[in-house]
Amino acid sequence: MKTLRIRTFTMLCFFFILLLPWIFFVTAHFMETKTLSFEKGRLQNETLQNNLSEMIHVIESGSDRWTEPDWQNQLKTALHEAKMDVLIQSAEERELYRSNPERRGTTLSTERFSVIKDGQLLGRVTLYLPKSNEKQVMSAFAGLLLAILIVGMGMRRFVLKPLEKMGNAARQIATGDWDVRLPSSRVAEIADVRDGFEVMVKGLEKSYQKQAELEQERRFVIAAVAHDLRTPLFALRGYLDGLEQGIAHSPQMVAKYVAVCKEKSLQLDRLVEDLFTFTRMEYLEAELSRSIIDFREVIQSSTDSLRPLAADKHITFTEQSMGDCLLSGDAHLLERAMNNLLDNAVRHTPFGGEIAVRCRKDGSRIRFTICDTGPGFSSEDLDRVFEPLYRGEASRSRSTGGSGLGLTISQRIIRRHGGEIAVSNHPEGGALLEGWLPAAASDHMDGC
């Protein structure tokens, strides 16, 4: 559909308002004169002026005979030939003679003058002229009204109506109804506004849906974490009450109670820390604190922090790196992500198992894998493992002390850095986590 600029549309409307009355005027002139030439009209105007001068001369010269019937009859005959009428009044505005009693009042086609002789006002005369071009003028006026009506309808259809519908759509959206249909327009500016409005509506709808999903997820996380907090808190309070009441009679029992209380407090600390990091990654929109870091050092730091826990289960770490693994990112967040991934592997790797961690540069990406000798993921785990607070039978269960947020946090940290992570089962058994992060640009590495 072809569109017009609003300036062009306005000029066309203005031209139409000027053109249509002229067409009506010319048509009426042709119907009356049977010709498109205006020469006849010019001759008629000259004849009218001559007749008018002659009538004025006759009236003025016969001022002393205004009341004589013979003179009045002669004047009437002359007026009839000239297609005129006259009203003669005395100085006191008393009617002396009227050639046509039907023509009364004021009209545009009149000529008024006073007759003065020897400095004395003799009377006042009103000459009613022929109705010249009246049909043409009325036709032009009708054309003007029609043009204004058509232009008004066009303005309403192409400008006002679309704007009115967009206003109604905005009010409809304000009530939460996103199923709106925006009108089209042949005016380019109105069409641009419509397209922009449609983009805004789609953006608002996506934002609203995302906000609703976040709100639902937030409520779910709060409810689930509140439930998870109660279990270690109840256990902690129970053991502390036992210590206070002297249930532990021997030093060995006291040490056991203290160890359990310490374990539950660490579980609470890990749960609160995971919740804090999860909330930060969900709602913190600020830019990451980026710097050039070696991803191998991040992995090394994470494995070092988990070696004591792995040693308790006699789990062996195997690390392998190839090439420089430099990238731009937040070292603290990336270390937290790797801690969660490795902690998940340690908790689900059986006694005497092995965890292999590999890192290499592949073009513009830094790729890493974590493979353990545990039971791996079930088919349901593979689809839902990154959902907040999801715990499968074989992974992230409460028996292992997991919060259900570790893998979710790791995925969001890696995605915030422009990377991705996926889970699968190794062909030889065990869980396999594979991910990648964008490598640092060469100009960044030169400047570090």
C-alpha cells in the first residue's frame, strides 16, 4: 500500500479545496453561457456599467418629474430594458417611486446615490442591478463546502481515526489486555507511529510476561528456601537443646553433638550464600566488573578449595589444560560458578571415584568439561537440572546437602559472561558437564 508524507497529504487537501470550487464555477458558467470563454462576461460587465451610468443620468436629470406618471412609465421601460429596478425616496426618506414592489430590503447587487441640486438634497436613489454571476458564485460556494466536507472525511479516515484507535489500544493495554489490533494508515508518519507503537506493545508484553515469570519464580524460591531452612534449623535446635539438657553424658557424645551442629550451621551458611548469589544474578542488572583473567587459575582455585572435601571421600582430581585460556570477566563470579559445578560433582561421586577437569582454547572460545564417575543424570534430570530448586533422585538431593540452586547459579553466571553450559552422561558412565566462554580479544590481551 502506497503511503503519503503528511506534508504531501496536506498540500493535496489544500489544492483540492482550491480546485473543486473552481470546477463548480466553470461548470455553472458553461451551463449558463454554453461556452468556456469569459469574454462574454466581460462584455456583460461593460454593458452593465453603461446602463448604470445612463440610468443615473436619467434619474438625476428628471429630478423635478419624479412624481409624474408619464416620466415614471418612461423610466420603467428603460429599467426593464436594462434589467434593473429603482427606489426613489425624498430627502425625508419618503418613498416617491418603486418600479418593482417585490424587490425590497438590501441586496449585494445595488447602487445607492443621493441627488443634490444647488446644494440642496432632493432625494435618495437605490438602483437594483441585474443578478450577475449569481449561479456561478453559488456553485463555487457549494463546491467549497463539498471540498471541505471531503477533506474533513479524508483527514478523519487517514489521520484522526488511526490516532483515535491507537489511543483506545493504549487504554486497552493499560487494563492488561494485550490482544490489540492496530489500524493501518496511508500517511507515512502515522504508519511510522503505528509500527513504533506495535514494537513497544510487543516489548511491553514480553517484559510483562518475564516479570510475571520472575515473580512466580521468586515466590517459589522463597517458599522452597523457607522450607529448606527449617530442616537444618530444627536439627540444630534439637541438638543444642540436647546439649543444654545434658543428654550427651560422655565427651564422645558431646563431640558428636557439636560436630552435627557444626555441619548443620555450614549447611545453613551454604544455603544462604546460594540464595544470595541467586538473587544477585537474577536482579542485578549492572555491568560485570570485568578484567582479563586466566580461566586455568579459576579452575585451580576451585579445585584447591574442594580438595579437603574430596579427600574425605578419597576422590581424585585430574586437571588438564591446553593453551592460554584468557578471558574477560568477573573472577569472583566465575570462581563461584566453578565451585558449584565441582561441588556438585564431589557430592555425587562415590567413595574412591575420580573427577576430570579439562580446559582448552578453541578459536574464539574457552571450552571446559567436568566429568565424574558418579551415577550420572536421569532422563528427567537432563531436562530440568538447571531449574531453580530442582532436586533429582540421583543429583542435588537433600541427603547430599545441596540447596538446589548451585547449577542454576552456575548457568546464569556463565550466560552473563556470554557463554553456555550443558549437561549429559558420559558414554563410559558418570555425569558430563560441558561449557564455553568467550575468549579475550587480542587487543585486550595486548593491553593487560
